[in-house]
Amino acid sequence: MSKLNRNILIILGALAIASFVWFFGALLGYVLIAAVVALIGRPILRLLDKISIRGKKLPAALQAVISLLVILGTIILIFGTFIPPLVSQLNKIQQVANSNTLNQGLNGPIQTIEYYNDQFGFIPDEQSVPEYIRANVNKILNGAKISTILGSIVDFTGDFLIASFSILFIAFFFLKERGLMHGIVMALTPSKYAEEVNNVLDHTKELLTRYFIGVILEVLIVGGLISIGLGLLGVENAFVIGFFAGLFNVIPYLGPLIGGFVGILFAVLGALDMDFNSYILPLALKVLVVFAVVQMIDNFVLQPFIYSSSVKAHPLEIFLVILMAGNVAGVAGMILAIPAYTILRVIAKEFFDQFKLVQSITKDL
């Protein structure tokens, strides 16, 4: 085959792959998420492999079902624990916003706002400052278009159920037939690269399994520490705030800032009927201190252990990669940066180990 024809085939192949990703991006996303679920389930499968009944191991299908049930049960347990207090807190916030006690706890800030409003007139003359605040809080809580919100919830529920079923179905077969994805990739690999690609797949699975399990542990530890810290300081609904903080912590570097802001906002909204200077301001400071302490523990203990130990990369290297990924693809890029970089490092080590730069960034792999 001539060089021109080979280049044409490469271009056509790249266009075909790009077209598939464009038209079937959701399906590709389901497969990738299912692969992550399968990676998280690998340690469970290893434990189930050690179980034997009358000298026989559990069937592969049963092991896959048990692994999925453990993962699903954990998710349901976590959300089931935190959703009821969250709903209760939202109801309390709405009741306070609809009552006449809203301005009682905010007398100090309201007086300040009234002073500047007299100077600049940014609130309509027909409304007082408390009425203006209450009206806007109600608008946020109640929503402008209930029918639109309900329609969005229905659409989201339908899409969520379809996506969940698809991901679980694919993940089941990844867990049941443990070499399925491996076999698909190897079937598409030219024979002369079979050994290198096989090494890439084996090493990548091991590193990513450790990484995703490490991230889950980090989320649980961060959420737990914040919940315990706020609980000891007497902050209401500490576990709800800790739950959200743990979820946002999945986003590297930016997540803790968002979690801290949401935590302070949530704590303050739940105490709108209290005095600002004697209760709300100290409450906000308590939440801020707890988040700051836990963030230091996360930065100096948890993250170096998880990132350095699981993907075997220098913390500064990880930081720069996350920043570049965030610049290119936003929050999604920051979340996917470390897994993608891990895969690229393993590939580079197998195929481009003759370059000094590759040797430098992959020496610990």
C-alpha cells in the first residue's frame, strides 16, 4: 500500500471515529461510566473469588450481580441518609422566608442596606428593604415557573432512568466477563503492537481502580470530617452540609471552594430567623473554620496519598495537568484530568520510552 493511500485511510478512520463520537456521544459516555463502575467493582469481585461453596466458586453472573448490588446499596444508603434532612431543611428555609421573622435576624445588615439605598436608590421606592429581600428569596425558593420546573424534573427522571439502566446493563457484562473490554481492544489492535497494548490495558486497569477507590474514600473522609466538625460545634444539619462538601470535593481544587460557599450559605439560610451579629455571623465563621481545617487535611494528607500512591505522579505535575484540563474543558476537564493523564502516561511509557521527557514523567510507573 502506498504512503498516500495509507494516509487517506488514516484520515478516513479518524473522521469515522469523530463521527461516531459526535452522533453517539451519550452511548460512549454510558460505556465509559460503566467501565468506571466495573473498575470500582473489581476489589469486590476479588473478595467474591475467595468464596467457595462445596469446593465451587460462585458463578460469574452472580458475582457481577452482587458487586452491582453492593455499589448500588452504598449509593442508596448514602443518599437515603442525607436526603430527608435536606428536604426538612429546605422546608424550614421556605417557612422562614415566607414569615415575618425574616428581617428580625438581619436587622444589622438591613440597616446598612437601607443606608446605601437612601444614597443610591437601587431598591424601588414602593418596597422596603425587608420586603425586597423577602420577595427575592421567595422567588429563588419557589421558582418563577413551576410548570417548567416540573417538566424539567420529569424529563430528567426519564433520562436518568434510561441512563442508569444502560450503565448497569453494560457494567454487568464488564463485571461478568472480566476480559470483555480487554478483548474488544485487543481485537482492534494490530498484531505487532499486541504485547504493548496488553501491558497498557493491564497497568491502566490497576492504576485507575486504585485511583477511583481512593477518590471515593477521599469524598467519604472529607464529608465525614466536615460533618463531625460542624456537629461538634453545634451547627444544625451538619451532616447535610458535609454530604454536599464531599460531593463537590470530586472537583479538584475548585470543588472545596464551591462546597465551602454552599455550606456557609446553607447554614446561614437555615438561621435567617436568628440575630445576625450574635448568631448568624459566628455560625458562618464556624463553618468557614471547619472547612479550612478539613481542606488543609485534604491537601496535605489525603490528596498526596491518593494521587501520588494511586497514579504515581508528583503533586505539582497533577496540579498543572488539572489546570490545563480545566482551561480546555472546564469543570468536566478537571474531573477527568487525572484518569486521562494516567492513561496517556501508561501509553507513553510503552510506546515512547526512548524520549527523556517520557522517561521523566513515567519513571515511577
